[in-house]
Amino acid sequence: MAFFSQPVLGQKNSSVLTKADSLFEAKAYEQAYPLYRQVLRQEQLVSTRLLLRMAYIQEGLEHYPAALYYLSLAQARQPRAATWRKMTELAQNYRLTGYTNTWQQQLLITIRRYYYRVLQALLVGAVIGGTMLLVRHRQIGAGWWAVYAVYIGLTAVYLNVFGPEKVGIVSKSAAALMGAPSPGATWLTTAAAGDRLVVTGQRDIWYEVQWRGQSAYIRRHDLMLVQ
């Protein structure tokens, strides 16, 4: 559990946060946790360090769905291979689904770590390229427009394929996954607390999620959305 004690730069200062950190360092974890929640909910001083410490406390209390939720928030904020390994470790210990640890997943984490920087560079390139083509359209042949179209297409692919997923962590044990957004729909399976589901939509009190390559529905109050 020493993984969560590693410091991360960029933490904003506040009196509540300072007190929470002091309690955490003194190993008074249960006293520190409500203060961290206060910082997270009221002061909005969210950082990867804060989220990892909250996950550490919840893991120590054996509240593994909450621990995975805070780890997921930290991973969404700052994708790291070490954070994902911790998530898969917890998932394996409790036989949870939705946490793969393949080389493809590790590559995706690396890409997403620099996703916004690369996207910004691609968009800047698109603006500059489009401007130059419009200014010099009389001197530029159709071939350059084709190249620009391919560039825009690749940018769109990068945006859609490598963009952050919208995911949720199941918060309730034996949460039902249904075939349609209705309590009278076909029952598909039961999800365990801590399972990770990719969210593809929302209908009334239901989230639409991916389950074994097909759409399923889970009640909103049974899923903690990672935002």
C-alpha cells in the first residue's frame, strides 16, 4: 500500500487540506478521510495525490468499490500505468470484471497520457494548413487538398478512437443488468460491486453500458460515474 503514499506535485494549499494531510501522515486515516471529501466536494481542489490518498484509505477499510472509484478518478485525471496496475490488482483479488492488463491496454494508457497535447497539436496543424490552403488556393493543386482531407480524417480517427472513455464503477452488490431500460425487461446478469462498465448513453433512470459486446442497462443509482 506504499504506492499511494508517493507525493505528487501541484497540490493546492488550503487549511482543510493541510489538516487532512497531517492526519494522513499520522496514520489517522479515518479522521483524514472526511476532510479529504470536504476538499473534494466543497473546495474542488482535486488532485491526483488527493484521490490516491482517498483510495488508500478506502482500501485499508476494505471498501474496495470506493477505492476503485477514486483510483478511476485519478486515472482519468492523470493516466498512469502504476495506477492501472493497482486497479487490476484489486480487481483480481475480488474477481471483478472490466479491468484488463494487456499490452494493448498499456499502450492505450500511454497514448491517453499525452492525448490532449497531441490533439492540440493536430488541431493547430489543421487550422494552419487550412488557412494556407485558402490563402494560396489558386497556386495549390488538388493533390494538396487531398492530403489535407486525409490529415483531417486521421485527426478525427484519433479524436474518436483514443479519446477518454466514459466509465462507471458498480456501487451496489448484485446490481442487475437488463436488456432494456425497464424493470420488466430481460435480465442479463448480475454485476458485482466494483465492476467497471463503459457507459455509452443514458435513458431516464438508466445508464446504457457495454456488456460482453452488447448493450445493457443498469440503474443510475447502482453506478458511480467517473467524471
